[in-house]
Amino acid sequence: MTERQPLSGKLALVTGASRGIGAATAKALAAAGAHVIITARTSGGLEEVEEQIHAAGGSATIAPLDLIDGESVGRLASAIGGRWQALDILVLNAASLGSLASVPAIDAKEFARVMTLNVVAQQALIAAFDTMLRASEGAHVVGVTSSVARKPRPYWGAYGASKAALENLVLSYGEEVKNVSAIRAHILDPGATRTAMRARAFPGEDPATLKTPEAVADALLSLVTGDAPNGSFTRVG
């Protein structure tokens, strides 16, 4: 490990890494020396991120998959576990916004899909990689959340509920393992960021007024390379 590459020799897994915050995070972790496994549904986006990482001198492995597929997480864990002994960083970034609607108007099928990706799949990832996280000399699990998890907003009930549940899952896991492992669990709230999800939610907003995904990635990198305690909450900007 060097000062410039504090994550040299470490293994990281970033979900939702084909664009936005996930892609920026993958590139930041790779630049810090980690080998980064990047997942998303779109192969093209992942390949582009992988090429950018390699061009910058980093290393990455792509793993296209749909986290809503109940068997995909198990297959991913088997593939990674067959090659590496420990997982040092798990970034739970993949999420679906769904449609903004009043609570009585939430579509049940869409709500189920949002909860499946934003909550159920995240629990499946933690469960599937628990053994590898425990094998790390100092693992970090980072759940990427939203302000609406803690501050309800009209018409954001479905998404906000899913993020509140994610926070509770991640922090509960941190409490469960804090005395028997070197795992630290964290919650990161990116705040208003220039992403495709943000543009969909606020179509009239000028993206030039928002922070870039790289700013969030830098904050996350500081989180996993610093002394943030188990159960920490960070809001960016």
C-alpha cells in the first residue's frame, strides 16, 4: 500500500456501476489501487467504464447482471469467491427511482420492483458476500441512500421507503458484526448530484448547478480509506 494508492491489493464490488455515481466510484477506487468488480444490467456501459479504468492504469472486472433476478447474486458470489478470498469494499449503489406518486396512487407491481432492487437485492448481496467480508482485514459496506429516507417528501414515498429500509439493513448488519469482525458499515447520502436519475426526477433543473458524480466518488473514497467508524452517516455537499 502506498500513499497514492491506499487500496493497493484490495478488492471492491460496486453495483450500478455503468454510469453516474457508480461509474465514478469504480474509477476512483481503481485509481486508489483496488481491483474493482463492476456490475450493472448494461454491458456496454460497463465495458466503457472498464476501458476507462484500464486506460488510467487501474484494473477491473465486469459482471453484467440484473439484480432483480433472484439467482444472479448467488452466481456472482460463486464466481468472485472462486477467484478471491476476501472482499474489502462493497458499495451498494444500484437503485431504481420508480414513478413519483402519492402514497395511495403507488402502483403495486412497480412498488414491488423498486423494493426488490433497492432492498431485497441489497440484503441478498450482503448475505452472499458475508463470508468474504468477514475474511477481510478491514472491510467496508457502503449503502448509498437519499435524503428522502430520513426526510419524507410528497410523492417520494415509494423510493423513500426503500432507502429507509436500505439504511436500516446496512446499519443493522454493522451492529451484528462489529464485535466479531473488522467490518464497518456506512451510509452515504450523495445529495443533489448530476445523474440521469436526478434528471428524471427534476426535468426542469439545470444540471450545471449540481455537483458531479466524481465529487461523490471522492467522498466515498475518503470514507473507505479513512477512520470513519462503524455506523457512520455522511452527506456530501
